[in-house]
Amino acid sequence: MNGIIIDKQAIIWFAEGNKRLSQTAKSLIEDANQKCFISIASLWEMAIKINLGKLSITNNDLQTFIGELEESGFTILNITHRHIVRYLDLHLIHRDPFDRLIITQAIVENLSVISSDQVFCEYPIRVVW
């Protein structure tokens, strides 16, 4: 599999048209030849944060947000047993379990990652920002 996996913050900034998303990341996401993935782990994290009142997205409706992502051509990447097994071997550099799952998925699926989180760069993946 080739393409990019986009972390939670980057996909929110992209959807909102937020200027904090780098031009490089924005251009890559908008490239029609680029296969873009969103980890189910990111959506799970968003649901938790919305539920706790720590995250607000357009209309606070995650189902609509996910539907809009899929309609725009993003693919939701589910967590598989291969990801879970590889997760066990991942060095504990990054402490966030959701980000660790994204890193693991990038490794297993041979994906680049769009993230502003510099800790991602300490893993054997290509990080774009």
C-alpha cells in the first residue's frame, strides 16, 4: 500500500481550512494522485475528546464529519491484527497510544505520515509537514 496517513490534528485543520496546516501538507492532501488515509484511531480519539468537551468540530457531529471525509475521497484505515502485533515492537518514544497506532499503521502499510508532531520523526517512517 502506498499513500499518506493524516493525523487527527492535520485532518481537522485541513477540513476547517486552518492556516496552521502547512502548505506542503495541504498540497499533498489535495493531490488527486495521492491516496489519503485516516486512521480509525484518530476518529476514536476525536470521539473521546468530543465526549469530554475537549474538542469541537464542525457542528460537533462526528458522523457528518466522517461522511464528508469519505465523500471527499479519504479512506478510513481500520486497525488490523498486523497493526496490533507490530505495535508491541514499537519503541516507547511517543507516549500517546493513538499516535503510536498511527505510527504502527504507517510502518505496516508503508505510508508516509502528515503530522506537525516532531516525535513522529524519531520512528522509521517518512513524516511530512
